[in-house]
Amino acid sequence: MITTNDLKNGMTINHEDVLYEVLYFQHVKPGKGGAFVRTKLKNLYTGAIIDKTFRAGEKIEQAILETKKMQFLYKDDHYNFMDTETFEQVAIPEENISDKKKFLLENLEVTIIFYKSKPISIELPIAIEAKVIKTEPGVKGDTVSNVLKPAEIETGAKIQVPLFINEGDVIKIDTRTGEYITRVK
């Protein structure tokens, strides 16, 4: 257990049986009344961000998270990952993957986050390479402007790409923002 005075940005806490990451905290000492700590917390299960105020010195549980590199295998009822060293498999429910599933490619190496030996979330690499399976052909000569068109990649995600990208091209995508980075040769 720690007190709210020990909070730091990036720390993970267990509050009311929900795991939160501390995005922001501010210790406030008003002129009259007791001090308090104002926080902005991110729910690690749903990704929702909430504002929460604690009394100064209030005890909360710090959550110790473990991470492990694993390889994505396939999706059935759950998303299945394998430890590349021990070949142990882990199944993670879809609600724990959230919006990251749109960039999950087979054999992609990801970081699995565990709490008390139970997988709770995944972290994708910053960029992935994926094949464009569906997009409209670009108009010849329309290369001066920075115009984008919709494209669907092999995972089923829809992103915006420049006009010169064609079906079958392999592109690099930023998984944090879902934006096109470059075409891969």
C-alpha cells in the first residue's frame, strides 16, 4: 500500500478492484480545509479516462505489472498468443484487446501486460507493415496536393493513404494514431 502523496505519473494503482494508470496528478493545499490530490486516471481494461480526487495521505494499492514479449498466433473465441521461449500459449478475451485488434497481424510480436499472472492488455509495436487489400486507384497527375484516400489493410482496418498507393502495396502504419507512414519497397 502507498499513500496518495507517493503518486507519480505512469504509476499503476488498483482502486476499487479496477487497474488505473496515473496520467496526471496534482497535490493541492487550499487555504482552509484539508489537502487533497487531484488525478487523471486511465482505466487499463477499457481505456476510459476519469478524474478522481483523493484526500492527502489516503492509502491506495499500487499494482505491480509484469510484461512479456509474445507472438500473436490466431483469433477464435479469444486472441491467442505464444511465448517464443517456452512455447506456452495465452488466450486473451476481446474486451482486453480493445481497439488494438485492428492492427494485429499473424506472427506479430507484441508485449503482453500481466497483473497477478493474469493477462490484462497488450502493447503493439509502434509501427507495423501491412498489405493494402482494397483501395480506389489514384487519378493520374493528381500528385501535387496532399490528398488522401481510404484504404483497407489485411487486418480489416481502414486508414487514409496517399493517392499513389495501390492494392497489393505494403505500407508502414503508426499503431498509436492509425496513420500512414511510408510505402515499403
